Amino acid sequence: MAGDAAYDPDQNPEERRVVRRGYRTLVKDVEEHQHNLNEYSAEQLTEQVHQADALFVNVKGPQEATLDSALLVIASNIGAQKARAMKSGSGSFDVDDFVSKLLSFMGGTKSLDVDDSDGEDAESSTGSLEWDRIGRKALAKSRRVPALGFMLGPLSIEQKKRTATKRAKFEKDKADERKPQELKEEDIARSENETTKNVATLENLLREEEGAINLFKFVINPTNFAQSVENIFYLSFLIRDGKVALESQDDGQVMIFICEQPDDNDYDEGLKKRQMVLEFDEATWERAIDVFEITEAKIPTRPPAKTRLGDKWYG
């Protein structure tokens, strides 16, 4: 189905209604016959497809095109069902009957005799077969030049089944086997204790400061970017627990200082918790060192942390 007109948003509304009404009528009629294909001929289906083609000439909007597509899908399904109902194909072709007629046409005779020795049917043919007769018949129906060929077996070929072979079981050397490292409860407890200790160190250093201190001057280690990130991580615990306050001043500096930890009454009187996301990359770290002229770390550099997994330590 194909229309000549392109999309037209200003199409006459009455014309659109006529097209929609026509498609809905066709769809309803086709769906009614979908469950009773014996009384629905191919000519009727073809006629309704032609009617849809006539309607599609005036299709200029997506809604009408959708109706046309729906009708086309239903018509295609019905056509496929009717084709399957015709039983056309290999299922209606009798090989034995074809061979019998072919043998008679070439002047041969077919008889079935009973062999008393083994009780099986024996098939015999008398006289020579006139293959040239069937050759002339075939040439009358085809312009293909006859060529030498080979018969690749009987007309009925049984499909070979692939036998699955068992793979030899791979025997592993017991000496090469390794057990996974066992993570014990004390290993996790050690990691938690390490974090608690570092958070307490930052709290003590802040208490030694007189008043507020610039956030970057406190957490940045000018010789170690990784430790600067860790310092921000440990500081976040203090801010979360309300032991340290973070304040942004008018000149743009971010200051931190020790404060009194709020209790439940403070939250009842309107105190609210707020979260903040701090972006801190290596470029920001270098920029802060230059701007605030940081030459020494306020927080002492910690030795590289080691984690024990099972019986081994990893740095």
C-alpha cells in the first residue's frame, strides 16, 4: 500500500473522518472472518485489500496510517493461515505414488513377491527402463541444458544424528589447587578501628586550633593527593555527627570549626541536617595549594595503610 500525498496536518477533518470510518469498517469485517476461514475466500480478502488501497490515497496523517498498518497485519496473518490450510508443499506429495507412476511411464513393471525364506517383501522390475522418455518430457518443461549428474541416494533420506561424545574428565593436580583467602571478622574490625582512630586524630587537631580554619588549609597535604582525599573523608564523619561545623563566608572561603554537638531538642526546635557534595580532583588540589600557599600539612602524613586478607597483608 502506498499513498501519493505526503503528511498534511491541515487535511480536511471531514476527509480524515471518512478515511478512519472506512478503515474501521474493513478491520471489523476482516476480524469477523478471521475465526471462520472456511467461509472467507481469497477473493474476498483481495477485494478488501484493494479497498484499503483506495482509502490509503487519502491517508495524510499518522493516525490513519496506523489504521492502515493494523489492517495490513491482520490481512497478512489471514493470508498465511489460508496458505497453511491449502496443505501445499511436501506434506501433500506422495513419494511412493510418484515412483510407481514414473516406473510405469518408463515401461517398467512393479510387483511385490513374498520371499518364503525370510518373510520380507522383495521388489523387482522386469524389462529395461526407457529413461529417454522421461528425459523428453523434462526437456519440454525446461530450457536447461542436460548435464551429467549423480543420484545422491534414495528420495527418502534419513537425517544422520550426531552422537554426543563424552569429554574426558580433566584431572587437576591437587598440589596446584589454591584455596581462596578467608576474610575473618577481626580483619573487618581492624579496618573500622583504623577509620575511628583517624577521625579522632582530626578532631583533636581541630580542637587545638584557635577559632575557625580554612577547609583546604586543614585537609590538604601538599605532597600527597591521596591523603588529602582521605582527610576529607575522615572530616565528613565529624560534620555528619555535628562535632564540626562548616560555614561559607561572604568572601567565598569555606571555614570549619569545632562546635557543640546538637541533641534531640535542637532538632525538635527546627534544626535540620543538610548534605553537600564536594568535588575534589587533582586539579582542584593543585589550585588550592597555589591559592592558599600551603607548604606544610596540618594533618600529619600517615604511613601507607595495609589490609590483611586471610594470612596476607596488602598495601
